[in-house]
Amino acid sequence: MANTFKLKTKASLTTSLAAVYTVPSSTTAVVLGISLANKDTSSRTADVLVVSDTSDTETNANSYLGKGLPLPVGGTLEIMGGNKLVLQTTDVIQAKASAGSAIDVIVSIMEIT
């Protein structure tokens, strides 16, 4: 099994949920951190959702990692806080902002293949 560290970024989130990272086939991913940055001149909020479509009935519900997360002007928010998140094949991390083009997101991942 190979471990590969990756960084996924999405600049200028929109007001609709959009994929930031999708776990490739035959891969398990460990999310090491998620950071959100407000580059707007007003305070904004962001949502981060994990979309799970695995066949496991206990683990196939979409769940928010954070909803309405506050980001002050020029602020950055680390929402993982030292925790790890394990994702299975085809699971997706989605994010959106309260205002278009206001927030960037960075996801640090280790893929296991």
C-alpha cells in the first residue's frame, strides 16, 4: 500500500455547494486538515459537507463538518483542529460560501492506495 500526501485547493467558493475533493477509486483518504480563508472586505460564513455514498448503511449519510462557520475579514479558520477524517472511495468534500468569491479552501490529504 502506498501513502501519498496531497493538497487540494479551491479558490473563490460560490454560494452553491461544490466539490473540493473526491476520493479516487480503489483509494482510502485521510483528511489531515481543512482551512478556510476569507479574502473579502466583509465577514462571511462557510459550509463544509461530507458526501458519502458508500454501501455501508451506517456510513452513507451526508454530514456537515461545519455549517455557517464564521470567518472575519482577512481571517482563516482551521476546522479540523487536530482531528482526522477517513473517507472511502467516491466520498466527496464539498464547500460553499455565504458570498461568491469571498472564501478559499485548502484540504490536506493522505491517500492510501
